[in-house]
Amino acid sequence: MATASRRVRGRRKTSSIRKFAPSAARLDNTLEIEIHKFARVDILILGDFALRPLDATETNDFYEIVMERHRKASTIVTSNREPAEWPTVMIDALLAQMALGEVA
């Protein structure tokens, strides 16, 4: 589950956003809309990141979200793995390095 925080009339409001489901979004052609939703929140928390290997599509989705948010909003990543291990669980090493370089 991702948690988002947004300012509402000078106060910070915290709300939960559904789990990002890219395969479902691809089926109904809403992937770009879903990625933009995650790009717009002030703070995005990616919990339990890289618990299992990410295939090429998942690595690309992660890259797209990170690049949309780069220098615009904060992203917090939690994981049971060391950050140095993250590229090893992603299929596309180049996209992984670029995305992780923007998060760090």
C-alpha cells in the first residue's frame, strides 16, 4: 500500500492510495493515468520494495514513476534489502541504475 500526504487548506492531510496494479491498468488502458496519480502526491511511500525479483515490465513501471516524480516530490522507499541489492532484483540493470540514482 502506498501512502500519500497532501496539503489541504494549510493542513496536511494523509490518505491511503490503493496498491498500484499495473497489470490491471494495462488491461483497461489506464496505466498512464495510474502513473500520473502517483506522480502528483506530495509524498509517496513505497513499502516492502524489492521483496521479490521485478520483471522487465515491473522495472519499467518503477522507472516511469520515479522519473515522473524526480525533483517534483518526495519518495520514501522501505525494504528488507540493502539499497545495494536493489539492482540485482531488477531485470533491466540500466533502468534500475537510472531510477535508483534518482531516488538516492
